[in-house]
Amino acid sequence: MNEKSPPNELAYQYGRTAQHPANQRKIAEIAYGNRKELGNKGGEDGWRFKGRGLLQITGRENYGKIQEQIDQQAPDSGFNVFTSAINEKGYTPYQAALTGMADWYKDKMYLEADKTGQSSDDRVVEMIVDILNKNTKSRPKRKVWYRGGKEGKLSVAVENSTKVLFKVAECGKVDEPLSFSEGRAPWMETAIQEIINYGGKHEKAIDKRIREYHKAGGTSGSDSGVPWCASFVSWCLENSTPKFKSPHSASSSMFFNHSALEPCEAFFGAIAVFSDCYSNGKMKGSGHVTLVYGKLLDKNTYIGLGGNQGDIITLSPNYKFD
């Protein structure tokens, strides 16, 4: 409408008319600013936390949940949804896909998607839509877009369907997260605090701290010039709450035979040992030891939290276990 009159005064003031374009920012602030179910706190929140990304995440609370997943699943991405919202920057295609991935993990939609082949395509779509928006009336069209076919005036060729274009049949299933039991690996709290305090700093810059690690590694007096991955793990074990016995050695191979340790499946906080061997199969003293922090989509690729990984304390996503 082009006339200012109740009850459309706000619509006239901020909507598109013959006299002026729509004030999208103000409309978003009015419509979403005080939506408590979205976690918004009024004012600019309606505009800052508007729908973004492939799945149109909306609201301060949802942005926070998405960021949690990005931090867990893609810690090296360097992307922060809050920074982009405050700076009012749009997403690159990579960032948009990243938020979509985070939403996929947040609501564990992959568990339903993994039923592809066991349930019909339409049923899989139904289960995922139940998570996304169970009240939507667009289910029939969503099914057509996914598998191809016709629905009213909508017609999608199979070769142009989402299932074909995204090569769903070639996608591997997402593994369950690493097992985590409260209290099972208390040394990880210690290790994580170390990476917060000293992570990313070259070994020469934290030489004093590395000397402390070496005390737990049984090589008191050694500096950063001596390999310190095993000393770092030993220090984390001995300084956790409660404290644990460690091999008290700077040699990674000592972790294989220490009486307090035993072979196990990978879990959050497990100690992973990679030892060099002689041609006869006997272990050398050299190698590497790290703490299992996470798992990538590749079934055998894990993220290790450790010291002396590229001369720093860091997360390294390149460890494979057979």
C-alpha cells in the first residue's frame, strides 16, 4: 500500500512503496529482535542474526549452537559466525557450506540420512524434514527435488535431482563421535589447558615450560632441543586430577610396555603411540606419542593433541590407525 493509515503504519514507514525502498534492517529488527525463543535480546539482534547459510540459521541462540559445531568439527576453519554477524558480512560459498555442515551435526541429521538404502527416498526426506521444520507444507515438493519426478506444476528430471547432483550414493556414512565417558581421561582437561596457554608458540618461545615437561619425562635439565612429545604426555598424566602414573620417560616406545597402560580402541583422551622399528620389527626408541582428540570423516584418520608436533603444541589432523 502507498497510503499511511492504521493498521499498516509500520508497513508504510519501512516497507517498499512508490516513494522509498524497503528498510530491510528495520523490518528484521521489528520482526525478530525480541524473539526470545531464538535467543535474541532485542534491537539489532533481529538484523544481525537473520537467516544465513545454506540452511538459513536464524537467531542468536542458533548461531551459538552452530559455532559450537564449527569449533568441534572444523577447528582450523578460522570462521566465526558471530564475527560475521557483527561486521554484517555475507558468507562465502565455503562458509555457507560450513554452517550447513554444522547444522547437520547439531541436530544429528546424518543419523537419518545414513538410512538411505534401508528406507525409501521419500521416507528419508520425511525424517530429515521432521528435524528441519516438521510443520512445513512443502514436503511433497522437497521429495521431488530430492529424487526427481512431478508434483503439481513442479517437474524435476532425475539427473537434476539433489540425490544425483550431490552424488548421495557415493557418500560414506558419518561415524559416531569418539566415545567419551565422564572421568575416563581427566588428563585431557590438563592437555587442553596447555594448548590454550601455550598452543601455537614455537618451542624456543616456551622453552621454560618444556623443561617442566621433561621433568615428568625423566630427563630433568633437558630443553626444547630434546624431543618432548612423550614428556608432554607424561606431564599431562602426572598433573591431572586425579594424578596418573606415567612412563616417566621422554621415549615414546616406553608407552607400549608401561604397567599402568594397556591396549585399547581409540577414544577421547586415548594415548596414541607411533614407534619407529628396525627391519626385524623390533621397536626403536624414536617415534611419536599424542593424545586422541577427535576423528575425521575418514574412518581411520584421527586428530592428535600433542606437544612437539611441528615444534609446537597443537592439534594435528593427520594420524591414521589401522
